[in-house]
Amino acid sequence: MTGGRDQDMLRGAGIERARWGFTLGVLHVGLAHGAADMGAVQRLRDTRFRGAPGVSDMDRFDPLCRHLLIRKTADHEVLAAARLRVLKGSGAIRDCYTAQFYDLGELGRSNRRCMEIGRICIDAAHVHDPDLLRALLAGLTRLALESGSELLIGCASFRGADPIRHAGALKYLAANHIGPAHLRPARAATQVLELPDAGGSAEMTGLRQVPALLRLYLGLGGWVSDHAVIDPELDTLHVFTAVEAALIPPARLRALQLLARG
């Protein structure tokens, strides 16, 4: 499912919904097509984000997006999903999901083509599976490059909205990974938390508290906003996160490209 404009961008990059994909060991990475696939996406998201199947997590952004699926090759069980949307121009950036929480004016004025990645959802039994995380990252990176996206953007979430639980991680991010002023977002949400002053300390112990997926983004050269947003509805705290495609370390990029060849 995708809006016509985004569909044209991906189709022009040679990304066909039904045929795009690759196999990595016991996992298959592909794109959702049809009602059955979208039903699997919804069931996984309803359970993981809303606590029970039938309490819908779907929103107005889903029809505008592509949906990445990771399945077991043996029985086709869906283990992970993510949605993505190619954004070109300030209008599209102002209308994206992330713009509900962050003022992306500077990013829109930069005229960069972005791919927004969101609603990353992993089956509870596989949240610590490193192979699944690598497959997910390889798939997202391949789609970003094939669509000509210059930045991957989104909200990286911490479970639990209480900032005290994440103090070490937030201090580590403040010391090491704040993004450039000409791209990072301004404050837009009502429940905003300034990242703590790290006092110049690397605070490497806080790295262990950073969510696994965000650590992978940081390993690609990613950066975060200088503030976090509290989302009481989902009981999360999140930071704006961006990865600039041109700055991904070459060795890491080659490794992901090799994985994505299947």
C-alpha cells in the first residue's frame, strides 16, 4: 500500500512490490502486498504496540507507506515489520508522521530526499535476535539506496515514558550523537525533555541502555535530536533519529549490501 507519488518514486527505482526481496538464512525480507500481508502487519503491531490483537495500531499514514516484512522461510510467519515512506520536498516532510512530534522545518529547507522509517515492530520472541535485526537493517538500507534517499529519518523509541529510566542512555546520546544544527529538528511537541548536559563526558556506560535498533543506527553514523518527546499514549520516550546515506561507513555499507543480495 502506498500513495501514488511515493509509489512512482519506488517504481522508478526498480522496486516492485511483489518481487522485491531477498533471503537471509531462515529469513525472507520483502514488501507487503495485498490484504493478507497487511492483516499480518496489523496483527503484529496491534499485539506489540497496543497490547492485544483487535486494538488497532493502524493510522492515516499507513496507506501512504510501503511495509517491509520479515518472515520465516519455512512457514511464512511474520516476525517483524516496518513502514517506510519516501519524502521529497518540504510539503511531504511537513506532512509525515515524525512531523507530529518534531519541527522539521530545517530539514525541509535543506531539500534532501528522505525516507521516513517507522512503526518497526518485532515479534516478542525474537526481539533479541541479532540475525533478524541485521536483516531488517539490510532491507531498510537497500530500499533507501534504491529509492535515492539521502537521509533515513524517524523516531527511535525507549520503552517506558519515565525519563529517569533512560537517564544514562540520554546522557550518552547528548555527549556523542547530537545532530548538526542545520538539519536537526526544533521543538514541536508539548511534552518535551531536553537531553541532559553530558559535561563533555563520553558516558560509555550509557550505551548499554540505548535500544538495540538505535545502537545499529548510531553504528551507521546516525545522529539524534537534542531533545526527546514523551508519548504517554504508547508509554514511550523517543528521539528524532537520522542516518545520512553518504556518511555510512563504507565497510558497514558493503556488509549490509552483501546481506541484502541474499
